[in-house]
Amino acid sequence: MDSRGDGRAHTFAVTVTYGDRSRLVHQVVHNALANGIAKVIIIDNGSVAASKQAIRKMELDLEGRIVVVELPQNVGSAAGFKAGLKYAQSCSDCEFLWLLDDDNCPLEGALAELLKQHHKLSRLIAFDRLALVSLRNGWQEHNKLAHGVPVKKVYARKSSFMGIHCFLTPPRIYARFSRVNRKANARIERALASVDIPFGPYGGLFFHKSALEVVGYPDERFFVYNDDTEFTSRFRKSDGRVFLIPGSRVCDLEPSWHVLNKGETLFSHLLRSESDQRIFYATRNQSYLETHVWGVNTWLYSLNKWFFFLLLGISALRHDRWKRFWLIAHAVKDGRSGVLGVVPEVYNGK
């Protein structure tokens, strides 16, 4: 530990960026360093030339505080974070790891709160099996959990299909995809100190680097989407825990793609979203997790799948989006069959 005794001087942040997002990375790095982070590892996952140059300039300007690792092309979030974690694990002065998406801007005191709660919770749970997650203020699920809504009412029930359960899903089945309730944000100071959750996102994930020897690295076969869900699920499978820490807040600089616009439903969003790649990998990987990782009641899962595709078909008929409907069906088939990895025709936007 450092002289302050709070671990910040031995905490490394890892972020993965791509495309033309250097303006976002700059804010994330600035706020991470303002939180007292020792070093930020930036994985350049196929950035465009201008963004690559801006990130390299940032590395020069903040010599010793930033390390940029360039990958030859965009290899996906799982491989990107894996590269960052491997680099950090090789650093003798790194003790804790804090993962941030390239648009996750930590607010003041976010890291200090994580270290404080980690110190408390590690009295009950081994260092190498404990993970914490900062609260993402753009996620309605996080705000609900922080203010006492039971986990079972926020996370999808067992045997759900794509989060839909024909018996247990509330009537407003799209509520968890809507925008955050501002009143919940206003009450954040009265939130719980920690909430035990089954899994979490990369953005805001915090753990001792010894955990990598227990849970391993992200699974590159997922390529993008839900690889963080699978990775964090391993903590509980290893007799560990994952906790949401509402007092550690991260601001999303850009809204997540799964957040619905006004007037959208979950199904119209899936059918009308601009990116085939995004929808394919998200639904395929979710289907894989439901079938091969979480375990399901076969007949109930099949019923929920039928219910989902019935509603999706009605929406496809309304919006005349049958090509996307069959793309989703194909993605689900691959996921259930255990077929992962990059699909070139989807990756290239065909």
C-alpha cells in the first residue's frame, strides 16, 4: 500500500478504445487520474489515425501515468480487455484493477469509495474472489438496486429468454431499458453502501489482480457484448461475490446503445437499430449464456422463447423488418448451438 494506506497508488485503470473516440478517452483519463489512479492502460483497439495520434500525444504529455498498447485491428472488447489485464498483471507495482469503458467518466471520490468498500467486504470474502462495480448513472437498473429494489426484480429470472419471462416479467416489460429516473439520481446520497449482484459490466469493474488467477481472462470467443457478463459471473461460480457500490459513481458520456428512445419498445429497438453487428452479437451471446452458462428449465425456456419471437414477429410485421427478424433468429440458433467467434459477414456489415 502507499503512504496514504488507501491503495490508490497501486491501482491501475484499463480502458479499451476504438474508432474516433479520443475526445472521450481524454475525459476518462483526466478524471481517473484526478481520482488518484496510479496509471491508466489504454488499449488502442483499431482507432482511426487522428484518434491514434491524439492518444499517443496524451501518453507523451502524461509520461509515466499512461501506457498505450496498440492492437493491429479491432479484435473486440473481450480480447481488448484481456490484453490490458495481461499488461497490468505483469506490472509489479499494480495491486488493484479498475476497468472503464472509453466513455465511463469517474466522478470525484469514485475510486476512494471502491477501496473503502473493498477493505470492508474483503474481511468476509477472499481478495481473489471479490469484485466491485461502480454505479453507472445512465443505467436504470443500477439506480433501482441502489435504492433497495430486490435483485430478482431487476435482473432477468432464471429460464427467461432475452430477459423476457412470460409468467414473471412485469407488465411493463420494457421498463428496464428506459431512461433513468431523475428522482432516483437525486436520492443517490441515501443509497445502500453495497448490493450483492450476480454479475456486472466491464465499465466500473474493480478487483484485486490476484482474482485473475482464479477467474481467468475474458473469453475472446464472445468478440463483443455479454463477454463482461460471462467474465463477472465467474466470481460467483468461484465461491466469490460481485457487489454494486452506489457511492462510487461513473458518468456515461454517451448513452448506451440499448437505451430506448422515446416511443420505442424493446422489439422495435432490436428490429430498427442501425447496426446488424451489434444486434447479432448481443443476441447470440445472450442466447449462449442462457443455454450454456446459467442453466435453464428446458420447457419453460422454450415457452419464453416462443413468447419472445411471437412479440418480435408482430413488431416485424408492423415495421416490415423481416430481414432483421431472421438475423436475430440466426443469432439465437448459433448461441444455443454453442457457435461463438467472429462472423465475417456480420462483422463487415453485410
